[in-house]
Amino acid sequence: MSSTEPLRSTPPTGDVPSHFAPDQRTVDWVDGAVELVDQTALPAVERLLRLETVEDVVDAIQRLAVRGAPAIGVAGGLGVALAVRTLPEPGAAIRLLREARPTAVNLARAVDRVAAFMPDGPDAVLAEALAIRDEEIASSDSMAAYGIDTVRELCGPQPTMLTHCNTGGLATVTGGTALGVVFALHRAGLLGGVVASETRPLLQGARLTTWELARAGVPFRLAVDGAGSFLMARGEIDAVIIGADRICANGDVVNKIGSYAHALGAARAGIPFIVVAPESTVDVATASGADVEIEDRGGAEVSGFGVAAANPAFDVTPFDLVTAVVTDRRVVRFAAGQTWDDVPLGPLRS
Ligand code: MRU
């Protein structure tokens, strides 16, 4: 596709100064505590946080030191392990953890799954939390494999893809959801380029996605959120690829605010709108996006000068605007009339 400005050319992997190893885990259990990459400090500062209490984990989730649906699920599961080890009566702390953020289904789901092992003792609880961590790592590999096939089928050769928010290793454990597919396309020589959407107000796209793309040597340009649909109309984008915080029974996709606008732009431009998320983000118990609590993060993130602000952190893209949902076990074409029931779970791929 043509472009008025060359894609920023970035050095190959390893030439971007970084203290972190390429396979640095965003969230992990290290020597009896939860260790996190501090996402509030990136891209300027690369640092790890060591969280030794469940209150620290709740605080890290709420102030987005760890963010992204799978990553907060893993942090929540490990937080339960911490609660069980450090508190004589962990029930109240676990409830606070479960409710630290409401929209991504991964958090409450992981907390419930791990807490169910409490009767079996702290070691069983920790083992279940580590199993969730390991499953998310395997899921990222599998989404990349399913995603490459889907992009090749839907988007033509060497597509330039617009992505929103951050969906890379920082949002999972390693790898990524939508950005994991982008990395895999790049490694396979199948990617034209990337436009990273800035993602107001907290700039996950500008701060985190560009940091990950640069470290991986993927060519990209950064665009303000409002430019997305215009770039699509001008023929500079071949497909949109995003992640999800929850995907409902009817295929409605709840994701970072701004996703719906990109979906409308993609529909108008006649280009695919692809959602990549693990099965741990699929919530068939919730009928539609209208039933999901959308976190409002308050006016201070939006306006520093005292005017009233609306700040929904997420929006709902209706299922009929979603060309395909790629999970770690299947690809569902909602815009073509498929439902979850039409596509049984397949194998994990690597
Ligand atoms: O508020 P955040 O940064 O936690 O929101 C994250 C997103 O919306 C991501 O796009 C989403 O979790 C999918 S990526 C795994």
C-alpha cells in the first residue's frame, strides 16, 4: 500500500538498547513474590517491581503497573497464592484482588480458579497459579500460529496493519495476542508494516507498543487515535488487528476505548477487522457487550485543568463488525454469521 511517509525504519532486534532479555516475562513468581515489569515506567525506564503482599498486587493492577487482560489474570492468580501464604484469613484480600479491575474477564476468572484450590493448601494454590502463567505462554504461541494463517487468508500479501493499545508480551506473559501475530508475520517476512494507534489517554500504544516493536525490529509509524479511520480511507491500512479484554457469547468484543472507532473505519474502508485473544478472554456466560461493566477511570487521566470528563477505559465493538476472532484454539468468523458453537475447540499450536 502507498504511504505519504516512509515507515520508520528500526534497527534489527538487539540494537535497541534494553536491559530486558527478549523473553523477559512480564509477570512471574520469583523467590516467593510476584515480579512485574513496571509498565508505568516504560519506555523511559525498564524496571521490575517485586510485590510481597496482596495489597501490592491490587495496587499494581489498579494503577496499571501490570495491564492487559492475560497479564492481569496471571497477576491475579499469583496474588491469590501470595494471599494464602501471607494472610491467616485471606478471603477479604482475595475479594479485593478479584474486583481490582472489572472489565477484563481474565482477572476474576483466574482468581476464582486459583482460589478453588485453597482447601488443598498453599502449594496446590501456587501450582494452579503457575499453570495459568504457563497456559498463557503457550496460548501466545498458538494465537500467533492461527493468526498468521488468518491474516494470510484475509489480508493479502505483505499487509500494513493498524493496531490499538498494547497487545504484546507486556499484555500477556511473553509473546502477545494481536501484537504476537504481528511479530510472527514479521519474523516470517510476511508483514508490510505497522501503524500503532496512540491510545489516549494513557498511551499504551505510543509508550508500550512502539517500545515492543522497536525492540523486535518491526517497521512502524505512530498515529493519533483519530487518524486511524482516515488512514484506512486513504488506503494506507490493509487490516486492523487488536486484542480483547472480554469477548461475549454473541461475539461482541470489549476492548480498549477507541477500538470501536477503528472497527467503524475498517467497515467503511472494506478492510478486515481481526481480534486476537486467548480462550481465557472468551466469556460465553455474558450474553453481549451491553452486560459488561465498563471501567471508568475518572477525569484526572483526561484533563489536568478541572473540566468534567468522560473516561470509559473500554468500548464494545458489535460482533457484526468483527471479521474474525482468532483464539489459541480456533478462528470464528462472526461477520460471516458464525457463532462460537459453529467452531469447536481445536488443538493448541506452536
Ligand atoms: O487498560 P489496559 O491497558 O489493561 O487495556 C488493555 C487492552 O485493552 C488490551 O488491548 C487488551 O487487554 C487485549 S491485549 C491482551
